[in-house]
Amino acid sequence: MDARQYFLMRRLPEGETELSAEWYAATRSHTRLMPNAALTFRDRAGEGLSWAQLGPGNIGGRARSLLIHPQNPSIMYAGAVTGGVPAHPGDLILLYGTGFGPTSPETPIGTTFGTANPLANQVTVTIGGISAVVQFAGLTAPGEYQFNVFVPNVPVGDNLVVMKVGGVTTQPNAYLAVR
């Protein structure tokens, strides 16, 4: 499988083989609304742009991901390899892990699959001791489990994330920063 096939497998709805013209046009339209800022090598980083720090300031690293706010293209979030942006109550977050057990339908070892298969066992998640809505829990790539979880109304700060899959609880040492 080449890189393009892998990308499409991960990004397209099941059964689709190409990006739709409508989706592409909507994305192009959205990016035209974004402010333009070009920095040359001699420019100071961020000159002419307004930046607000949302995360911890004592963590270095390169920008690993950029997220454009879907309702306001003037807002961009940048996440570093070693840090990120705090979540807000109501946000849909994606959690990843390994070793969460069988799927339904089964995903036999050594076979290629193109769809995300949900976990066979019941999944519950609490954030800050409050039950969270789990939108999806399943295997999305060989050995990689993905959990789409809505952040409940929890206090600002670091909140413990605990998952329970088939009655087995994850280690209680994962925290989610909430703002």
C-alpha cells in the first residue's frame, strides 16, 4: 500500500475512493477566509499577528499540529510535540492507545482492513470523576485503538482520565488539561 492509499483509507468514509468535489470546494472556500501572513527569514516570528498562549509555557518543542477553528478561520491553535492546547467542556477529543481487546466484527491478525471496527466490550470513560459520552471506541489501524470522547462539564485544571473496557480499568495516571 502506498502513502496515498493509506491516507485515503484513513480519511475517507467507508466505501469512498476519492475526495468529493463538494468537500474540496468547501475546504478551499474556508481557507480563503483565513488571514494571510507571510514571514520571511528576516521577519521576527509572529510579527503582525496576535498570539495568545493557552497552554503551559515551560514546555519546548516544534509545532506538531495546527488546527483552524471551524467557525472562525482567524483563530488557529498550534500544538507542540511535548505540549498542547487545553480542552473545553463539550469538546470532542480523540484518545489513542493499544491493547484494548477484541473488536466486533473481529479483526484477524495479519489481515488488511479498511474500516474502523468497534470494540466488542463495553467502554466507559470518566474525566475528573464525571462520566463522559463515548462517541466511538475501536480499532482504527493495526494495533491502534481510538476513542472519540466528549469532555463533560469538569473544573478548570488537570482532570484524571480513567477508561474501563470490559470491566478492566486503565492505569490512573493520565490527565487532561481543561480550560
